[in-house]
Amino acid sequence: MSASPDSSTTPARNDFIRQIVREDLASGKHDAIRTRFPPEPNGYLHIGHAKAICLDFGLAQEFGGRCNLRLDDTNPAKEDPEYVRAIQDDVQWLGFEWNALRHASDYFEVFYLAAEKLIRQGDAYVDDLTADEVREYRGTLTEAGRPSPFRDRSVEENLDLFRRMRAGEFADGARTLRAKIDMASGNINLRDPALYRIKHVEHQNTGNAWPIYPMYDYAHSLSDAIEGITHSLCTLEFEDHRPLYDWCVEKVDLANSPELLAPLLAKGLPNEASRPRQIEFSRLNFNYLVMSKRKLLAMVNDGLVDGWDDPRMPTLQGIRRRGYTPGALRLMVDRVGISKQNSLLDISILEGALREDLDASAQRRMGVIDPLKVVITNLDEAHEESLTFPNHPKDESAGTRAVPFSRELWIEREDFEEVPPKGFKRLIPGGEVRLRGAGIFRCDEVIKDGERVVEIRGTLDPESRPGMAGADRKIKGTIHWVSARHAVPAEIRLYDRLFTVADPDNDEGGKSYRDYLNPESRRTVTGYVEPAAATATPESSFQFERTGYFVADRYDHTSQRPVFNRSVTLRDTWAAKA
Ligand code: ATP
Ligand code: MG
């Protein structure tokens, strides 16, 4: 159960990208929009990707267009089918369905033909410089680059060499195919960027068919053009690449070159070629998180977390296991909005969106995390009754559940204080407290083992039972409880932020995020939950009353051995600490 963002609290989406789309539709530039979400399958998607997914797929939904899921698999050494599966799972979990599932590698043949076209046009050449030499010739921000001695090879020689690159005749790194643009350009991306490199590596999709692989900018722009993408949305770091993107699209001109698309038509793919427009927006960044696939991979490999789906990880697989809902992520993305300003957002925005979504959607249960025994001496040993509790205080349609009640209960240890601090409203020796939905209890006797309180004995006011005249008698504190005989022991994983500082990624003073790990980021305790929580299906979320939001663990939870992960506390406990 997950609520979609509430339109009454969410500002109308009217960011600069949506304005562009509206104008393009109004002017007739496009009949329908086409977008794509293009992850590289070299790791698991993270919270940042949720923004791109919601934007790419969300736009297509809002404007009646289409969005493809495209795996940008041009770097085979780092890619893996495991990532491909997880990416698909994540996109669907967020609630989106792709128009077509494509791979950049589906287009390798087209890219190759397009490269030959560039060579024939005099727009590309085979270079024999080594990677180090290429770097040296490239110049700097203040200094123009120098042309490679191989820049003026004839079309025939270039074609011959490129075909031999493709045939696998040369070693890795021996040659590259480069675009012939402008070695003096102020934009270093235009100083004859590489289009193809030699890499004798097996590819997760094409196997050993190719000893050469296209470079990102070339493959990405042409993939967009092939798929008829109208608005190619990406993050700001690609702004400087846009001139190269446009150069590739224009020089290859797929929209007017059906002969280049023959390999696709042969595969049964439609000719949809277009001139896409790249538009950049700011990345999503939160404090207290590290969000780069490279660093997340290092955290997994170094054993700092229990894998990609560790509930403390900012991966979509991780936060899903933690109990984040698709609704919470969509709400967060709406709140944050789309702009060109890069900023570091406060993690409370993310946590607040989760609280808000779960407050509306999660049913209430009672669970005791740090149990203390309570014995109600004026009930029989065998006393047993079934109380009816609403599943949700603000949503009658969520129905009710039966909560067993008996003579012996578990309450939260912190709800009793022998020597209460000032303002303490819960149970104290000789004091009264309301047991949620069951009546008013008075503590008559405190049983201790040494210093430790082990049991509270007391009486239930019979006039305060549900339905009785005294049920509404005013009492300061209300606490939750579970019936000891009926409650089910549960493993409860209390998660907290993985890092203790807001900026774990600052690299200052030789420090790294490794130095800021929160040793308290996971505590596992055994608590007790009411039967209606134990029988939950994996991935159901609950508010354990007064305690926080919890989710039945996606992998480990069973009704015999319940396992609950704390998704988020009811209030922001970090703000109070600060
Ligand atoms: P990372 O740098 O974290 O490893 P990436 O940018 O390399 O991620 P890609 O697989 O290339 O990841 O990203 C797929 C799409 O998601 C791209 O369009 C990219 O711009 C977008 N994206 C990645 N990270 C973010 C983020 N933090 N906020 C918004 N969009 C993002
Ligand atoms: Mg990337």
C-alpha cells in the first residue's frame, strides 16, 4: 500500500524542463515526446537515480509520451547482468513501465557504420598515439592542443585501419578512432575526442563479437537519435559535452541516413531516428550519504556494509529493504523539484517524505523493543480476551484487527521509571498509566533483581475497561504493550544513519568516508510483536505505535521468525541532537 504524492501538498510541477516540453508540444515541434532513462549497468541504482527515473518516466506519463529504459553498456569491463536485472527491478518498483527495453549494444552495428560515414566525410581519423601522448597533445584549459601527426591520414588509409581495428588485428590501446573537430577549441571535449577504442573484452550482451567499443558521448548521442528521443535529460556534468553530443547527431544525421539503420531494421526494430535535444538538470545529493556507484562498490568490497542491498545503503535495493516506499521517493522528488542549481540537500527531506507517506499508508501495530514484564494481579491466570483496534487512526477503510490481551504483558522498559525525571508522564511506582485500548493500570509493586527492575505488578481499574463509564478518565500517559502469552519474539534491526557527519565525502585532511562510520548504524535486538504484525507478508510496513516505522524484512522475515527493520523513527532524533 503506497500513496501517491498528495496534490494538495505538492506544488504543481512546473520546472524549466516541463516548460520546454509544453512549448515544444504547443508549437508542434513534436507531436509526442520521447524520453529515456539510460543507466550504465556498472552498479546498483541509488537515490539520485530515482530523481532521473521520476523525471524521465514521469514526463512521458504526464505528457502522454514514451520512455525507454536503455542500458548504456559500452564499457564491458565494468558491467554485469546482475546489475541489469536489479536496474529493471528498481524501475518497476518505483512504479514505472518502459516503452522498450534497449541496450546501447543493440546499436553497435549502426555505430560502426556511422563511424565509417564520419571517416568518409573527413570527420574522423585513426590515431596511433598512445593514451599518454593523446593526453599530452590535448593541451590544457589555457593552452590549445596540438594536432596528432596522424590527423591528416587519407580517407582510404583511415577506412583500412578502422576496418582492421574492427577485425581485431591490433592490441588494446594501440589505436583509437577520433573525431576531427578542433584541437584549439576552448571546450576540451571538442579537441578531437575518441570515438572508438580497442578493447579485447567480452561484453555481457554481445560476447566476443567486438574488439572495439564506442566511447560514451558518441554512443549516447547516437542511441538517443536512433530511438527518436526528443528530450534527452541528463545531469549537469554533461553540459560541457553537449556540443559534442550535437556534433555527433548532426554529422551522422541518422534522421536522413536510412542506410545506416539497416542493421536495426534487420533486427525488427523500427526506424524512429530523430534529432534529440540534450537538457541538463542538477544532480540530487543528500548530506549524510555517499552517492557514487564507485564509492558504493568500494563500501561493499571493503565489507563496510553487508552488500548492495544492506538497508543502510542509499541504493534503491538498500532503501527498499530499509522500508522506503516508491510513494515516499516520488514525494521527495516532487518536493525537491528540478532545476540547474546543484546543492547538497538535508537528509531530513528524504526522511520526512518517508514519514509522511507511511503516516498515511502504514497500518498501526504494537511492538515492544526493550521488554519489561507487567503482571495484572486482579486478572485471573487464565484471563484472555480479544480487543478490537483500528488499523489506522485516520483511515477507517483500513479496518480493524484483534489484539489479544491477558494477565501478563510486555511494556517498553523506558516507559517505566523508578525515579522519574521531571515531566515524566508514564509509569512510576504507585502511579497510573493508560495501557493503549485496554484500561488504566496502577503500579503497586516493583520487583528487582539487584539494581535491575525485572517485573511490575499492579492492578487494572475495572471501571476503565473499554466501553465502561470510566474508560475516558483523564490520565497523563498512554503506553503500548503486547500480551506476553500471545506476542511473538521478533528480531528487530534498529538502523540509523551510516555516517556520523553531514559531509562524509569531503576528503579533507586525508580523511575519507571510512573515518566517519556510525558504529551505532545497526543494532539488533529481540523484541515482541503482536500476532497481527508477525503474520505480515515480507515488505509490509507498519507504524509500531510510539516507536517508529518498521518493515517486515524482504528476505528474512517469516511469521515463525519475524524480522523487522526500522525504516525511520517517528521524529527526527538527529535534529534534536544538533
Ligand atoms: P554515479 O556517478 O553515481 O556513479 P552515474 O551518473 O554514473 O552515477 P549513470 O548510470 O550514468 O550513473 O546514470 C543514469 C542516469 O541517471 C543519468 O542520466 C544520470 O545523469 C542520472 N543520475 C545519476 N546520478 C544522479 C543523481 N545523483 N541525481 C540525478 N540524476 C542522476
Ligand atoms: Mg556514469
